[in-house]
Amino acid sequence: MRKIYHLSSCNTCRRVIGELGGGEGFELQDIKSEKITPAQLDEMKALAGSYESLFSRRARKYRSMGLHEQGLTEQDYRRLILEEYTFLNRPVVVIDGEIFTGSSKKVVAEAKSKL
């Protein structure tokens, strides 16, 4: 399976998709218009190892909700990602059973090397 969870309005997501061949050969899911299901998130967690590794602390709501002052558990991360799509560290690229989260040069290079 090859899939990219992204936001179509996110310039960074568009850049990464472009670097990965424009999304050709991938199933693209815009997480704003097609919400992540609990089963999809659980699959991502199984590949990534934790919900925390899928969670974005850069999301604007992270500070505005005071989450930076709380001790969040794995179940908190799961619940928050399912409630608010902006908490997913995106894009999330799944290539043949491997997961790549975020847009750092290292992560994108690793994803490209799997293609």
C-alpha cells in the first residue's frame, strides 16, 4: 500500500508530494475533507510505534489549548488527533509497510529512497 495523508491547503504537504513524484502511484487522503478513521490512526501507530510520534506540537491549538502544560498520555494523543486533524504531524507517507511522518529533509529523503 502506498498512501499519503495530507492537507491540500498546506504548501509543505504539496511540496513533499511533488518531491515524491506528484503523488503518482499513491492514494491521497486530504485529512480535512476525509477525516482519519480510528482504524487508520491505529494502523499508523502500529507502523510508527506510538501516537506521540504522529502528533504535531507545532499545531496552533497545541498552545492555545494549554496542552504544552499537560502530561499527555498515548490515549490523549490518539483522542486529540482524531478530534482535530491539525494535530497530525503531516504529511504521513506510507510506502509498503513503512511510515514517514513530517516534512524534514531527512524524512523526505528516506521516503524517496523507498520508491
